[in-house]
Amino acid sequence: MYKTYYSLAKEPFSKDVDATHAFPSKSYQEALNGLEYLQKSKGIGLVIGDPGAGKTFTLRSFKHSLNPALYHVVYFPLSTGGVMDFYRGLAYGLGEEPKFRKVDLFRQIQQGIERMDQERKVTPVFILDEMHMAKDAFLQDLAILFNFQMDSSNPFILVLAGLPHLKTRLNLNHHRPLAQRVIMRYQLQALNKEDVSDYIDHQLKLAGAKMPIFTETAWKLSLYVHKDGHVSSTP
């Protein structure tokens, strides 16, 4: 009913906004630039940010930018499933029928990556989300799983994404083998106060708004301004 009242064509602030209609904030653009560098260089990248900062949308935009004839994307959010379920999911994503033993699964995933890269000339792209939830043993496994030809080759792109404390965990000594192989790191920032008004206008225009709906007083009252100048809907 509110859409009719405000003459909107669709629901504003929807999660299904197409990547081509993204609000071009500075942080979003810098994150995509970092991912573009990772695309060209191959290897491991890290994208972190607080809840609502736009990590998943940025990853979706990155996926959207990749030519499906040249890149095969496997997106896998870490869930409550077991570690073996995760490895089996990677094998499935490569089109393999997962083995049962861990050592066989590792070999299967590595061989699947190499076949895709060398025989099909397609680069596998693994986007692992919610990695702040990963157990230490799993992070240590990743350093082994994505080690090719004694760490002299990167026939893949691996993006680790999660909350900011993922970066802190990777800085611990027992995760150094993985951390030292991360060639791109970026922390997405929330919109600053000056960007909020433009973001609201951008979203409302996408929804078909022909006139202002929120007053400046209204959106300012709905936001909490942090000491660093960034804003959120809660402290």
C-alpha cells in the first residue's frame, strides 16, 4: 500500500539490487579494485567488514563481473555443517563426486582445480564467506589445500570474507602460513555521514520515486554516528 501512496514502482532498499545499480561509495569501489587486482594476479584475497557494510553485495558484484567462459565461481558460506561437509561442497562445486577420506578429498579438489585451469583454461574462483566462524584447524587446512607445486603456482582465486576479527585471527602465529600468502586485503567501511543522504536518494530513485520521501531530519534521527565518522542504525 505504501508503494502506491508514494508512487513507487518497487520496494526500496531491497537486497536484490542488481550489481550494475550499486551505490558507488568510495569503499565499495576500492573493494572492487582490490578484487580486480586479485583476478589478474590470482591467489588468495581477504575482504572483511562489519555487519551491513556490504561484503556479500560486493562479492556478488565481483562474481557478476567475471566472464563465465573464463571463470568458474564456487560460492560457499561457512555454516553449522562439519568441516568434511565443507570440503565435499568444494568438490561438488568443481563437478567432482566427493571422496570419503580427507586425504583423498584434498587430492581430488587439487586435481579438479588443476584440470579446470590447465585443460579447460577456466580459472576456479572460490568465495568463502563467514570465515570468521572457521575453526583454527580449518584455516590451517586451507594453507595446505591451496598450495600448488610447492607454492610456485596459483591456478585459482580464493576470496576469504568475514567480520573484522578474521584479520586478527590470521595474524596469529599458527595462521602465518596462510596469512603470508594473502596478496590482497581490504576492509569495507560503513557509509560516512555525507554519503547517507546520497545513498537514500539513490535507492529511492531505483524504486521509482519521483519526489523526496524522507526529510533530512528523519534520516539523521535514524542513524547513530560513530566516533570515526561512520554511521549505522545502531551504536
